[in-house]
Amino acid sequence: MKLFDVYPVNDITITNAKGAYVWDDKGQQYLDMYGGHAVISIGHTHPHYVARLTEQLNKIGFYSNSIHIPLQQELAEKLGHISGKTDYQLFLCNSGAEANENALKLASFHTGRKKIIAFSKSFHGRTSLAVAATDNPGIVAPVNQTDNIIFLPFNDEAALEACFASYGSEIAAVITEGIQGVGGIVEATDSFLKKIRKVCDEFSALFIADSVQCGYGRSGKFFSHDHAGVNADIYTMAKGMGNGFPVAGIIIAPHIPAKHGMLGTTFGGNHLACAAALAVLEVIEKENLIQNATNIGGYLAEKLKGLPHIKNIRGKGLMIGFDAPDNMKDLRKNLLFKQFVFTGEAKPNVVRLLPSLALTQQEADQFVNALSTELNNIS
């Protein structure tokens, strides 16, 4: 049997990792400014994380949600404390797509409505409803296509108001990222997020804050939507939640009631997943990593502004993007294979930086120096 060939892969095999670095099977060290797609939130193989999982695995790794799992309540309390959403309710699952799928389903259950507003260049996942709300026809199979999704221009308040004026009584929810990741590190404006909150309140729709990539402290606040000073009805999270262990969840405002059977999962919230998620929050709190994301992210952005050729440096905290020069389409490839630095991308020419929230100033300088070396080679 061979693997189903759906991933374009670099010819690199990573065998070890520590902090902001990974090593391949030939012993070459790489600086990780990609974090496995914003997943590595506290650094690779953090000692507390490793100890927490090892200790839990030596007790029990899994049992289903048919019994009490006190770690789930412990996680809910810690998450509420650090996020500031102490009165919300937690439902645990396994991936960002699953989190968004459950959020959209819950909104439809709660409102009794079918239509969802999503936005241009959005990415919400690859499962049935999440991918239908994703603005990429190339990954939407015919069976996923539905007239229940309305796509509007991102950050267009007038279009949002007009849509609610026409279809308000049919709209279950508005879903948006606070900072679009796959879309190219595009920030939702504060006024746009406030407008979503306002029209959702007026028409009794739910505001779903997709925080899968832009949440968990990455932006310098726990949820990037918090920068606008608004509260969503449902927040979705994954990626950095488990530092590599598959764990995800949604937190749900107190006015949305639960009933038995409306949502469910086999693996979600298992003992080992909760241990991983608790370890992440404990490290974030103890090492003040949300403030570090603000400090080092701001430092890195300013350093990038001093480099030639790159344009439109943007983002918040340690979720940074910039446009590569048109005549240097191999910039990311050169950074990887010549400078030994992992970065992310968004089409057509955006370089995305999604490193660990524990990134140091020295590591930020290392990246800037590597990037500068490649940019200076542009003729």
C-alpha cells in the first residue's frame, strides 16, 4: 500500500525538535517560524508538556464521554480563567474543521435557521459544512455545495447590513476569522467585527469567531477578536490548543442551552487530550507567552519594515505576513533549503510567520538575518 498523494511535500524528514528548532535525519538544524501551521504554541517538546502527557499516559490515555472525566472540567476552568470567558461553556472535539462544523451546527439548532454568512478568502476547514463556508471552490466537492452559505466581501460593512436587510430572518450565524490565515494574514477591522455583533443582535443570529489559527494567544490577546472589544456567541479553537496533540473545542455563550445528544464525539475530550491542553495553558500562563507574542511580534514586525523589497507587513502578535517580491517566487524555498528556516505561505506571494509564542528576540533576529541574506541576493 502507498500513501494517497494529496500533499506537496519538501524532501526533508524531521526527527527531533526542541523549542523553536527542528532537526532532520541528517542532523541539519532548522529555525521553525511556521510552527507546523500555527500548531506549536509553547515550543517543541516543552519539558512541562512532555511530563504532563507522560504522567497521564501512565495512568489512562482514553475512555469515552460515557463516564466522568474530571480533567475536562479542570480544562474548562483554566481556559475560562486565561481567556476571560469564565461564564462560557466548553465542548471538546478533535480538529479545527470539527470545531467549526459543530459551531455552525449548534447555531442552526439554536436559531432554527439554515443560512450562514461567510466571507471572501475565508478558510474554515475541510469537513462538510466547514468547507462549504470556505472560499475555495477547488476543495469543495459537489456533495458539499449548498445554497445555505452566503459569501460577502471581507470587511465590507455595507454588504453585511444589506444582506441582513434582505435575509435577516433566515440567517443562523455569521462566521469569521479575526485574522484570516490561509487568506493571507488579513485582519478584520474593529469596526467590522463590531458591526457583525450589532446585526447579529438585531436579527437574533449568532456570531461565530473562528479562532482556530488566530486564537490561543497568537495575536497578543487570547482571541484575536478581543482586539475589537466584542464578545462572540461561539469561539472555535484548535491548532495551538494542544501543541501538536489533536485537540479542539468550542466555547459557547451562556444564553445558548445544551441538550443531550445535540453534539457528540468519540475521541474529543479524552484524558490525554485534556492533559495536553492543560499543559499548554499552564505554560502560557507561567511563562507569560501572550505578552511575549505582543512583545516579540512587535519587535519582529519593526525589524521586517527595515528590510528591502518586501511589502505590506501586517498582522498582530506572532501572526505576521508580508508580500514577497514578484521576482523572487522562490523566497520560501531558498529560506528553507539555503537558510534552513521554515515559513508558511498564502497564495500568490505571501510569506506567513506562525512561530511558537515562546519565540525569543535572538531567534527573531536569526530569522531577520536569514531573510535579509536572501533579499540581498535579488538583482
